[in-house]
Amino acid sequence: MTNHGGKVFLVGAGPGDPGLLTVRGAECLARADVVLYDYLASPLLLRHTAPHAELVCLGRHGGRLMSQEEVSRLMVEHAAAGKLVVRLKGGDPGIFGRVAEEATELNSAGIPFEIVPGITTAIAAGSYAGVTLTDRDHASCVAFVTGREQAGKDAADGLDYAALAKFPGTLVFYMGVTTAPHWSQALIDGGKQGDTPVAMVRCCSLPTQEQWTCRLDEVAELLAPAKVRPPVVVIVGPVVAHEKLARWFTSRPLFGKTVLVTRAEHQADTMANRLEDLGAAVLRQPAIEITPPDDWAPVDTAIDELDEYDWLVFSSRNGVTHFLDRIREQGLDWRALGGVKLGAIGPATAEALAERDLQVDLKPTEYRAEALAAELAPNARGQRFLLLRASRGREVLAETLREAGGVVDQVVVYNSADVTQSDSHTASLLADGKIDWITVTSSAIARSLVGIFGDALRKSKLAAISPLTAGVLDELGHSTAAVADEYTIDGVVDAILAARL
């Protein structure tokens, strides 16, 4: 078979947390034409892929899983057609990842390939459960063991449990839930003490991580398939009884909580990242969509007449981005702003300007339109103001400045529209009461959320960015469990933390 530029990257996705993907793994995903991913690889990793990439799920646990033969065939077919293919595997490809079989198939077909290692689950399980797999006093070596050997394998070539029972270190079992009665008893029969400490880690590195400790002779009962579902890694050895790492992962303040972030898709990362750092499982359901204005002509006219204004006033980060990007698209730079002063409603808006090397002349101490208007109004008479705004919003700033004698023009620099449909998975979790908190960071988002979910919102706690937003929710019949003292994204997260104390 002749290859015309195709190649396969056998990429380790790590133990679960998408942040544990290697830099090289992310680079491969960004280049891929086709991604073949298994269910143990976080779907969030697919955000690294290009828009044109074909994404193929190889099956789900409990459902149909593609056979190894099918997977190999897909890799060969796509690469032979000249495509760059990523085979995305949970953990590390070389640790029970069947990479040897796939490499053999690729070699036979004349397909070039690259193996990109990942953080194997055994290593991560120890770190995330607070157990050191090796220890100067208790374990000078570690062995990775499969709990499920290949069907039909000759007994003589199988695991030597008597030797494993005498292994002078830590044993880590993969894929051992359904076979726990067999391998745990085989170790005991081989001479391993029944009271040997054991740690079991499920969904390692994810916000849904669970962990238990027990004795070796209790493993079969605790890992009964009816009680625990894979994926589980089992650590066997004296290191379990001598935990030297704090349970830093499961002790984070929002661990075990699920939080729905409802900001526009391109703005969700900042809040989502902080919540995840605090241990929360974060879902994303944009309640509004931000798009360019329907007509750029008024914006272009405003840009042409910038030297006629005393103040440019921005009420959001979106306004900064869209307006300044348009200036650049017109072939201009920041000299077009001349001697105009810049006002920003709050720190996020001011930060957006600072990212363009522009410093604000005024930012109110309280981050809302009323406060910005109050600080501008005393010197507004005779001044010309250009307000860069969304397609919808309150008129309080414009009205106050006009009443104070200012000349006010407004121009829509971006559209804000409601999202009308929810992700089905998110809607199902909300209906089942499995979302603990929903963040509400504007009045528009508040109204849109009520339109999307209605009474189902009552099954979660609502955290509002300001009393104004909380008031809108109240008018719509929904009470808030937390309101930010500082009207920022961090303020919302702080309010959730305070409410749980």
C-alpha cells in the first residue's frame, strides 16, 4: 500500500483531567484530520482539534465498543488516504493500551506513526489519592498488573500470583473490577497477607473521583460490579497505610459540586477555570450568544468622528473587543483615539483595554452603570460621550449623562441574543437535581436561563453577579442563594464559596 503523506499519532490522553494532556499531544490534535478517541479520553480534549477534523468515538463503556480490528482498519484507511490521524487513548498508549498491536498493523500497511506518551493512570492515581507508589521505607519498586488477561491465554503464560504475592513493592491493578474475586484471592493464596492495605481510586483526576481504602481480603466484596463501576485503579501494598501526601485533590472546597457556567462560549473559560481549580465539576451552557453587529456602518462613522468626542465609555469586555478590532480592520491604530478619555464600567472591561496597552481614565468603585454615570455626571455638561454598547441593555448611563448636560451618542458594537435550546445532557442533569449551582452574570443571562429551563432552575442554587441581576431573577420568580459583593466573575465564585460555609 502506498502512503501519500498520511500519518498516525498514537496519543496518550492521560488519566482523565484534560489539563494533563501533554503539549505534544495537543499539537497533534490541532493538526489532525481525523481523531479516533475512546471513552476514557475526556471529550474536552476535542477542543484542541481543528474545525475540519472528523471526530470518531470508538464506543462507550456498557455499550458497543469497536473491536481492535475495526480500530486498526480505520487508522490504516484514513492514513492511506493521506490524512493525519490521531488515535487518542486514555492514560499512556504503552501501558495496557494495545499500542504494540496497532503499531504492528501500521507497520504492515506501510503507515508512518509516532507514539506520544501520556500520564498513565497508575501514576496519577497515587498522586491524586494521596499515596506515594514508592517509598524509601516501604516500597522500592512498583508493578503494573492487568486484572483482565487476554481470553484464551495459556495458563502457563498467565500471571504468576505467587511471585506477585512476594513482590517487594507496590502492585497497581488495572481493569480489575469484574475480576476482583479472582486476583485478590489468588494473591492471598500465593502468600500475600489478607490485611495488606488497599486503595481503590475511581475516575482518577476527575471532579467525580472516588476513593476507598480496605484490606486485601475485603476487595472482592467492595469491588462487586453492582456496587462500583469502572474505571477503577487498585493500589495494593503497605504504602497505602502510610499516606504521606495530603488529600489535596478531594479536600478542595468545591470538590463534589457541579456548577453550570452560563456565560457566552468565548467568555466562559475564566470562570470555569477558577471553579475547576476549586474542585468543581463544571458544565457549560451559554445562555446568550455574542455576534458582530448587523450593520457596521454606524460603528465606522463613529470611528471616523472619534476626534469629536471627549469620552469613549465601554460597558463590557465585548464592547472593547469588537470596537477596537474594528479600528484595526479599518487599517488604523490607537492614534485614532487621539486625546479622547476612556471610561470602563469595571475591572474586566478595564483589563480588556489594558491588554491593548490602553489605560482607563475612569473606573467606578462600584461596578455598575449607576456608579459609572454618577462619577461622570458632575463634569458632563458640554462634554461629548460615545457609548459603545450591546444591541440590548439599560439606558441609565445615557439618560443620566444627558440629564447632566452631556451630549451622548450610542453605537451598537455587538449583538447579544438569547440561546433558545439547551444541551440535552445538561437539561437532563438539571431535571434530576444533579447541578448544585448555576452562575448568572447578567440580567440578559437571567432572562434567557428562565426561558431555556423554566421551573427546572428551582432544582439548583442560583449565584448572581449583582443585586440588580438577583432582582431580575426575583421578578421572574426565582430566588438566589448567593449574590456577589464585588460585581465580577471572581465575586460570583467567592459568593458560592461563602454560601457553602
